[in-house]
Amino acid sequence: MLIGELAKQTGCDAETIRYYEREGLLRKPSRTASGYRSYTGEHHGQLNFVLHCRTLGMTLAEIRTLQDFQANPGFACNDVNVLLDQHISRVKQQIEALHLLEKQLVALRNRCRDNLTVGECGILKTLASTSAGDRCACDQAA
């Protein structure tokens, strides 16, 4: 199948497929006589694996490592567990950072509750003062 068909079947943009090839996440396809890439069901499976891992927030390096594990089915899966545990830890850190960001945004939003003019807007005043180097009052609420 050509790249357009693979893209259509997987819902992945053709340029992204080419990128994954360049990054070594997809095996290089053979070429037709006219030079077009010719993909197989194996490529479809590899791409679906990569796309699923990406929906889980995994990095390209993590996906490469998982593919290396797949290529060695006789190895113990403890290293896979370690990789996933590390990923879970990073996700927890991201969640904590997002909670902090939410608190800061709520505090910033609370700087302007009334129906004021833009010139009186506490949000814009706070953003302007912090961009000038002052510490944001919204940071103190976190």
C-alpha cells in the first residue's frame, strides 16, 4: 500500500509517517518501480504500536526501547516494567505541575472579578507587572 493508504487506515498524517521512518520507529519500506514507498501489514502494525504509545505520552526514545524489547521476546519483561514505572512517575510529576498551574491561573483570574474596563483589569495589570520582573501575586496563592 502507498503512504496515503497507510495514513488513511491509521489516521496518521503522511508527513508523520515519514518522520517516524527517519527516526527509526518504522522499518524502511521497499520502493515501487516508480519510487513510491510500498508499505505492508507489518508497517501498519508498527505504526499502530507507535501511535498507541504516543497516546500514552511516551517519548520516541521510550518507544524505541519498547520496540527493542519486542525484537527480543525471550528477554525478561522486568525492564519493560521499569520503563513503564519511570513513565508513570513522570506523568505524576506533570499532573502535580498542572495542578500548580491551575492554582496560579485561578489566583490570576481572581484578580479581576468585576466588570471593569480593560485599563482597570487586574489580570492584565498583574501580567504586566510580572513581565516587568515583579513576583506574581498569583504565585503566592499556590
